[in-house]
Amino acid sequence: QVQLAESGGGLVQPGGSLRLSCAASASIVSIVVMGWYRQAPGKQRELVALISGDHTNYSDFAKGRFTISRDNAENTIYLQMNSLEPEDTAVYYCNAFRERLYWGEGTQVTVSS
């Protein structure tokens, strides 16, 4: 069983930055893939970024603005978000795969002036 806890969301102005954290209850070196998804009001959940070992993948809207990273010693992954836009407003969810999928409860990100 893997439990995931997101933090770092909040209210930010357009053009601002936020750093999201996801702490896992298990050693993340034993988790094949971890990532971030988001879901805006009235929209389906969508992929933001994935990390597996040293490999990363980003959705087109995240390339050049968002960075996914990990700290194995802290069993934590991060999502650094820069140049935020109102369209980035959503609940951001942490995800992990180890034989099955695990999800966190999400953290709210609101981009507004």
C-alpha cells in the first residue's frame, strides 16, 4: 500500500510560481512511475508530468514552464510551476504506480489577479 500526500497549493497571481510537493509512504525507488495530474472545473483529469528514474515526460502545456523532480531520501516528488496562467487553475493530484495505481487527495491551485 502506498499513501500519497500533496501540499503547496494556494492562490497565486498570473505570472507567479508555486512548488508542489508529494510525500509517499513508501520508498519511491521501489515505485516504477510517479507523476502529477490536474483536473479543472468541468474538465477531465489530465496528465501534467511523469518521472521514472532519471526520465521525465511533460504534457505540451507544461513544457518550458513546469519541472518535475524527486528526492529519494525524502520519498518526495515535486512540481515546480512557473509563469502560471489562469488556465492552470485546477486541483493537482499526485500519482504513483507499483503493481497498481495510487492517488493522493489533491491540492488546489488557483491563478487569479
